[in-house]
Amino acid sequence: MRLYTQWRNSAGERVRIALHLKAIDYEYVAIPSLPPGEYRRLNPQGLMPALQVGDRIFAQATAILEYLEETHPRPALLPADPVLRAEVRSFAQLITSDLHPLNNNRVRKYLAGSLGADPEAIQRWYHHWLKTGLDALEATLGRRAQPWPFCFGDRPGWADLHLVPQLANARRFDFDLDGYPALLGIDARCRALEAFHRARPEAQPDFPGT
């Protein structure tokens, strides 16, 4: 199993966390180390990450996570209860669909290049949408059936591996997280675990200075 990604790619971090939680061996391939055009040849979408299994390659972190959950079901990242599973997916999808795309380099470059937005305007724009999403996530945790130590259970899973990289993105763009005690508590508990520690950007072989 070969994971094509890059140290800063937060979607790739989600997959790395899942791989470590499930104790699945994989080869890390830093996309910048490939010859020019090679990654686009392997993955026509050109987005990160992509997973190679045998001679097959597929992209999009959610599809990769679903593959891992289906082929390596233990330990499960999704709860068995269908309603709780839907709540977990809803929490994660708010991040993947509404929050994560807005901090992508290609989006911010378009705002700066094609629309002429200056860095301060881009930051305000991103902080607006980040607050909208994080407010909803914090409120969602307040509505849970019980106050689990992790997002939706006594151990980290699908929702948690989406949350931690997104909060790291928020810090990267200087967003004040003081108003999100539930999110921050779960984030701290996750980051203390080996699976999350090994998946963090600074632990990757292509991290600058390593």
C-alpha cells in the first residue's frame, strides 16, 4: 500500500491517522519528490492524497478512508449504530465539504490572482467561513447523546481524524480557537496519542529540516 501525499496536506493527514489507528503498514511517497508531471499521470485529478493498492490508484481522502474501513474493519472508525454513524459522517462532512476546501492553496491563489484580493482580505474571508463551521461543530458536540472523551465515543475514530487536521489549519491561519472548549479538549486528547503524533506534519520524512 502506497500513499501519495505531502507533509502539509491535511487530507493526507486524515488518511495517515487512519492507517496508524488501524496499524496498517504503508509506504509514504512525497509528491514533490516525483518527476514533473508524474503525479498527474498517476492521478489525473492532481489532488492529494492518492492511495495505490497493487497496480490500482484512487484519490480523494474520503474514498480512501472508506476503502480502509471496508478492507480493514478492525478497529472500526465508524460506530455500529446507524444513527450514530450518520451523526459521525455529518460531523466529518461539514469539515470535508464546507471547511477544508476553503483553506486549499488553489482557492486562496485564485482569490489573490484572479480576483485581486490582498492577504488581509483573504484572511478575513477565510476566518468568516471558519467561524461558521467551527461554531456548528462545537454546537454539535453539545448535542451528543453523552459527553464522550472523543467526538463520538470512548476512543478516537472517523470524526476525530477529521477534526484534528482542521484545527491545525485554523492555527496555521491565526484563527482564535478560545471559543471552542469542546473541540479543543478532544483535539488535545487526540494529539497525545501515538497514531495522531505519527501522522502530524512534523513527523513526515519530507517535512522541511528533517
